[in-house]
Amino acid sequence: MRLRSLKDKDILLDNCDYLIKNYKEIKGNWQKKFKNNNPIHLEIGMGKGDFIQGMARKYPDINFIGIEKYDKVIGRAIKKYPVKLPNLFVINMDAKDLEKAFDKEISHIYLNFSDPWPKDRHAKRRLTSIEFLKIYDKVFKDKKRITLKTDNLILFASSLVSLNNYGYKFLNVNLDLANSDIPNVLTEYEVKFQNMGVRINYLDVEKLN
């Protein structure tokens, strides 16, 4: 999908007080950056920010970081949510570079409507592939927890396999999140899909070592 340009993107990125540009310098010191010792939760692929903003408001005793690969998208998130929250920062970066930003500091990772990369030859690019799970090992603090939401059954099925093979324990698996009692903060995609009657698949997993 081609991303539309955002005319004031550079102005938004340059003037946002919760966009972190020097993340390599903060590596290992994120709790100092937040000025507390609360757990840090990370959303990979934050899109326009509805989920990460909603979570930060709902859980003020948890620190949140959202990363987004595309500067046009993160610019739209900043434009939509211009006011800084005390427990939220965002970074314009690729998930492949997580090790450059974090060192055993993350308690929970959220993967919301990630690119499914449906073709078999692109399976390694999925954010629940073994390649990415190995990267997550280097940024998780101790116990590892991943929560995934997707409308794509190929991504969901492959995630079940890869997470199981990698030793994750399944805490919750649900094939119709909207009609469950699972606490949920909606993403912009989720609102769209619910209005279309598309079922959302949900997966919550944990690994102790």
C-alpha cells in the first residue's frame, strides 16, 4: 500500500516533544528517561497511535513506547495526538533495530495488525518469525510476554506455530476478540474491521526464560 504524503511531516517530527531521535544514547537508561521504575511496554508498528495512546491513558503506572518504521505514519500519529503524556514516547525506527534502542528493558510487546507477509518466501519478515523472536530475547527484561491482534489467518496460524516452537506458553487464544470479555484498547484498523464485520484474532503468550 502506497503511503500518502504529509505536507507538514518534517515540522511535526521536529517539534514533537515525545518523539525520541537519540534512542541509541538512551539504550539501557529508559527508566531514567521516564523518571520512574514502572514496567515498559512496547508496541511495534504503532500506526496512527490510537492503541498506544489509549493504553498510556488507561494504565498510567505503565510506561509505553511505540515504534513505527514509516515517518509519514508517525507524523500522522503526532498530528492526531499532539499533547505529550508522561508515560509515553515514540520512535521512528525499524523493528530490526530494536537492539540499538533497548537492553533488557521491555516487559511486554504488542503486535497489532502487523504486515502478514503472506507469501512463504517472505515468512522470515513476519514479526513473530523465529528471526524476530531472537531479537526480542535481547530486549526483554526477564519474563517475555507478547500480545498479538490480527485479522489475517495466515499470520495468526504461523504465529501459533513459531511461538509454540520457540517455547512460549499460551495464556489466551481467541478467534473473535470483539465478542469476548478480554480487556481491549482498539487500534484504528480494529475500528474499521469491526465496522466491516471482520473477526479479530487474538493471541497472548508468555515465556519465562
